[in-house]
Amino acid sequence: AGSFPVSIQVKDSSTGVGAPFSATNSYTLTVAAPVISVTPSTLPALKVATAYSQQLAASGGVAPYAYTVSSGSLPAGLTLSGSGLLSGTPTAGGSFTFTVQAADAHQFTGTQSYTLVVSSANISLTPATLPNATAEAAYTATLTATGGTAPYTFSISSGNLPAGLTLNASTGVVSGTTNVAGSFPVSIQVKDSSTGAGAPFSATNSYTLSVAAPAIAVTPATLPVPKVAT
């Protein structure tokens, strides 16, 4: 592409004095660069810890095209391949502005600017209720987190477990043996391992753990009939 000055002469086939006869014109030939477009013009939003894949395409030049991020930055966890595939699993929330450039086989380029919104991860904590316990009997219950980025960290955000029961911060297992009975309200929170704006992401469930008194039995159920002086 560019401006190219050139003079072109034409000569005829005359013979004799002064022949051949000719004429010359001067030209400036302007060659415009191709208009290369990158599509799509906008990108769908995505969520933290959710796999993402979007193929970019270019037109207007000569294939193959090479794609690069010419300004700004992608969300952490995403990459742009040379073939234009934007993919990965984002680890940070927020709004990210960047420009993608496509270069054709002759190094002519086109660009497209994007603003990609990464929303918080939806983390859930199950089960919704804890199984009842019995005093003086071994107890175990497992809490499970989904969504967000593993590993997760479990903690008690309010209230208390009955004496003798503990919550494993890494596995979410509530276990132990308590020697008290009653109802114990407790809130358990789970946090993921996401980084960046708004992270880590969390969820909290409120529970009431009921601990029943042990059923103590006295045996035998009946006594034999005694005799006087026996």
C-alpha cells in the first residue's frame, strides 16, 4: 500500500525522420490498504471459574490471519491463540478492556476493541440441613461446595458447634463425639481460591444442629417374683 509515482511512455510504429513518435504521461498510483475486520464486535459475558471459549474471525485481507492482543489485558486465566481462539477459565472478576489485532498474510492489520465483563462466581454450599446427632455417639457430616475455584476453605462464621464436634477447614467434614444435647444454631461459610477484584467468592449456610440425648435402657424389663425368706 502507498503512493507510487510512475511515468509511462507510448511509442508508435512510424518510420522516417523523427520517428517513432511518442507521448508520456506521469501518474501517481495510490494503493489503499485492505480494510480488515475482526468479528464478533462484542463478546459474551462470563463468570469466574467457568470455562470460556470464543472464536474470533477476520475478513478483508488474505488468509491466514495472526491474532494478538495489541493493547489492554485479558482477564487472568484467559489466553488468545494465534488462530484467534479466546479461551480459558477466568480467575478474577471485573471489567477488562483490550484490543485484538488481526494481521493477514501480507501484514496488513485490522483491530477490534472489546470490554469483557467477568461476574462473580456462584458458589453453593450443600447440604441445606445437617443430619441430627446423638450425644455420646460418633457423628460425621460432609459439607460440599460447588462453583468458584477449588480448593475451598470452610469456617464457622457465627454460632458454635456442640462441644466435641469440629469442622475441618479443608474438607468441610463436621465430626466428633459430643456429650451435650440440645439445639445448636451455627452458620458455616465456604470461600473459594479465586483472586482479583471481589475475590475470594463465598457462600454461607445457616444450620440448626439438633443433638438428642442418648436413649439409656435399664434391663431387665421385668424382675422375678421373690419368696419370703428365700
